[in-house]
Amino acid sequence: MSPRIAVVGGGPAGLTFARVMHRHGRPVTVLERDPAPDARPPGGTLDLHEGMGQLALKKAGLLTEFAALSRPEGQAMRVLDTDGTVLRDWRPRPDDRANPEIDRGQLRDLLLGPLDVRWGRSVTEVVPDSGRDGVAVCFADGRRERFDLVVGADGAWSRVRRALSPATPRYTGVTLVETSLDDVDTRHPGLARLVGDGSLAVYGVNRSLVAQRNSGGHVKVYAQARVEPDRQPGLDPADTEAVRAHLLALFDGWAAPLLDLLRHGTAFAHRPLHALPAPHTWPHVPGVTLLGDAAHLMPPLGVGANLAMLEGAELAESLAAASGPGGPDEAVRVFEERMWERAGRWAEMTLAGLDRLVGPDPAQALALWDEVQPS
């Protein structure tokens, strides 16, 4: 009999794991708390790296479909000074597919395909059991179900993680406020030209402004600033005009077109950025493991989703190849050790990168982009 396997969380990590398992003929139950795929906005765009996110899609047999959906032109990156001066303007070559962009919603739908997803199943606790009945998964409605292996891909505030580790995410000192502009090419053509086909970034002292092109004329805007934990503004995100006024005051003195990205935002979401300790490890527990943000939450600098997808694909391949009584558990143990070593390096790099991108010296942010962009 095939082992009973559940993955908690229907994000990129969990869906990639389940999709690669499905390709190998291994059933996986996906437990997702959202009541439906479109229950909430899926978020912005992702750049999937050739050796990470794209490799995971290749393992899932989805690389051709991804190529049809992705936007190679979205790799463009423009860095401006706060007065509007263009400091850097990187544009991809016509054949460059190292990091093409794809909207999160499109990626989710691509991965979902034929998967068995149980929508509206909110997991409250996972209880490992060394006995023969496996791992107990407890749901918010009081029901319980047992599986031989539970993979926690349930994000920053993972309920599965509690079965393995007491670690909780810590505030990084940076708070992000997100807004968006719709139909930008028609309604705000000047801002559309300013952002271009990819992303626009501006760095000041302890603050930054990033605008990111999505498909369908949609632009996401992210305002970030260093804010002490006890000095959060306490604004109601639903009070759009109060949040707008706060941001315009925070970025006062920046060039008018940059402030227009905030003036024309349609709604605001407030997100203090958190991270897990780096590296984050735990004593191996048979029947339970973690992927992605649940395992190694790090600042959103283009690595987390890529790592999560690659981990999901690698764990699935390891389990599909495992044989013998101790095979699956040994496969998970080996996977965890490889994940800890790699994710620990990336977590430390992204934490250091956040300090440079939203720090006291804007020149450090520009220098970091020079290091990572191709010459």
C-alpha cells in the first residue's frame, strides 16, 4: 500500500511537492485553509530562477506550459535616485530566460492541474505518533485524520512547525505597505513608462519604494521603511486616505512621479516583515517535515518561493525513489539535512541584503544590485 501523505498548504511549495508526486504516480492530499482557489488575491509576480523554480517545474513536467505563461521581459530592472534620476537600467536580452516573471495566480493554476485539494480545511495542530497509526492532523472543525507523512508547507505562521520546533518568526525591523494600480497603461501612462516592462526601485535613507509590473496592466507598489516595533503607526489599513497621507509624508521630498505611485494606489495592505532564525533546524521527527516559509522564512528578496518549489520537487523525487521499510523516513531525513544547509546560506544572505536595501546608506543598495545583475 502507498503511504498516506498530506501536505498542509496550497502555496508554491505544497503544490509543487504534490504535483511532482503525482507525476510519479504517488497520491498526495493537499489540505488548504482557503475555501477556494480564488478566495483571496494571490499576490504579485514571481521571478522563477533557472536553477531553482524553473528546475522544479521541469521536474513536474510543466516547463513548456510555464514558458508560454511567463514574461521574460519582466526581468527588466530600473533603479532611480529619489530625485527621479535613472541610476541603472538593466534590460534582458531577447533570449534571456534566466529569471522570467509569472503572476502568482497563474503559477497556482498551472500547478493545481489534477491535484486532490481539500479546500477549506484549516489545520490547527499536527501530533506525531510513534505508534502504528501515523500522524494525527487536527482541524478547526474538530475532526482528526491520520497520515503516514505530513509535510508542512503552511507558511510563516505554520501550525505544522510546532510539532518540530519552538522557533517563531521575528520582526526584521522593516515594515512593508503594499498598494496597486490597475489598467496602468491606459489610466496612468506616465507611470507605466516609468515602471517599464519589469521593476522599478528607489532607495533612500532607511526606506525604499519598489514598483513591479504584473500581467494585464497591473502594477504592484511596495513602500518599505525601518520602523521600531513600538513605533508602528497604528493606522487602519481600511482607512485608505489616512495610510496614503502617512506614506506621502514618509517619502516627502522624493520626485513627484515617484509619489504618484502612492497617490494613485487603490488600497493598502500593511505587512511587517518577519524571518525565522538562520539557520533554522530541528531534531528529526518521523512522519513530519517542513518546506518553504514554514521551514526557513526569510525576507522577500526573490529567493523564498524559488527555494520552496525546488525543495518540494526534491522531496517528492526522494520519496518516489525510496524503497524498503525505512525508505521514506530516511529519504526525509536526508532531505532535511540538505535543505537546512542550503536554506541557511540563503536566509543569512537575504537578511544581510535587506539591511543593505533598506538601510542608512542608499549607496549600499545600488552596490548590491550591481553585484547581482549581469554586466
